[in-house]
Amino acid sequence: MPSPAPHPPLVDPATSPVTAVVLGGGEGDALARAAGVRAKALVPFGGKPLACYVLEALQATPAVGAVLYVGTSPTPAVKGLEPGATFLESFQRGVQAALKGRPERILVLTADLPWLNPEALTAFLASAPDAELVYPIIAEASARAQFPAQRRTFVRLKEGRFTGGNLMLLKPAAVAALEPFIGRAYAGRKNPLVLAQLLGVDVIFRLLLGRLDLPAIEARAERVLGCTVRAVVTEHASIGADVDKPEHLSVASGGAVSGAVGIK
């Protein structure tokens, strides 16, 4: 099946640094309670907290400038912002703090991505089109080949079956438009029908019939949000390989942990 046509890329990401906002989550997660730590991002994995892998990947990515962490930081080298009571509140606190630095773009990602690596981040940023909201999606073949033991939710589109990533790239203009939807989108992230409902009832029917394609989703999202939206197909499944269940804590559940870079 042919791949979707690529969108025009941005300028060289090495000359256009982004500010990264890492959402470390609040207290009360089941995995965190089982491990005896405050948040899931602090759960030990491969000898260090989950969030350290994300921070190391960001620090080794040339296109990334400042890094802000929302939650209890896993390292003294990175100061953590107080998390909100909900995902939306944490998102707002992190993004509003990032906006004070007047960045051109903001990369928002979760802290539970231990297989994330600089190659994946660099590839995504380099291929990101000039849109106000850019979101990565991963083809089923890539996800199953790289993380065969992890169960993922896939959506059937005309271009193939895809699962979503755990990050998004924003321009400042998109923040206000996105905030009213981010809480509902996060709550329904595991249910394609709930996500489709945010875009309209007709989207649900087209999704169920397999008649929905990426351009249609992008166009409807733009109408709903009032900003330009683009999806980027990435072969780097580590962008969506998060840790939600105890079995994910086994390295065997999805490839080797990304190489240690060290927090500067």
C-alpha cells in the first residue's frame, strides 16, 4: 500500500531549536504505587527512572533547546514544575512556562517513553511540516515489528492502519486553540471512536466504514481547532511505545532500552 504523500518540511531543525515540555504526571498511578514512587515517570526501569530516558534523548537531539519538566524531576539537573491535578492542568503549566521563552515551536511529550531516542526525535522534527500542530502516527507494521509484545490501538484509514505517538509539536498560536480539547483527547486516547467523536459524527461513520483518510482528518481537525494541523507518518515506533502496564516494564516487551547518554 503506498505511503501518504509527504508534506513540505520545515527548515533545517538544527537551526531552529524547539523548547521541549515533558509531562511527568502527578501522583496516584497504579504502576507508581506498586513501585513505591510518587509518579509513573519515576518508576525504575533498566536501572533508572523512566523519565531519565526521555530527558537523555532530548538532550542528545540537536534540534531541541530548552527542556522543561512538569512533575517531580528524576534528576537534580532538571528542575521540575509543580504538576496539575489533571493532564490538562499539567499541559497548561508546562506550555505556559515554555511560552515565556518565546520559542518558535514547543515539543510536548510524556515521560513514559523509555525506548525514545535522538534518532526518532530528529527524524520527526526534520520531517515536520510548517503547521501549527503536528502529530506523529505510526504504521501498524512498524509498531508490531519493533514492539511485538506491546498491545496497541490501531485505527484503519484508507492509507493503512496506524497508532498514535505520545508527543506533539506546536507553534505558540496553536496553544489557545488546543487547550479546550486536550483534556477530552487525552481521556479518550485509547478509544478511536471517542477521538473521532471530537471531530464530528460523520467522522465516526467514515471511520467505521474504512472511508476515512489522513487529509480528511487533517481538514476536519483544522475546522474544529481553528489552526493548521498535519499528521506525520514515522517509522520510529519508540515515539508511541509507552509504559502503561506492569508487563511493559520488562525490556523484553519491546526491544532494547535506548542507550544511556547521561543527564548533563
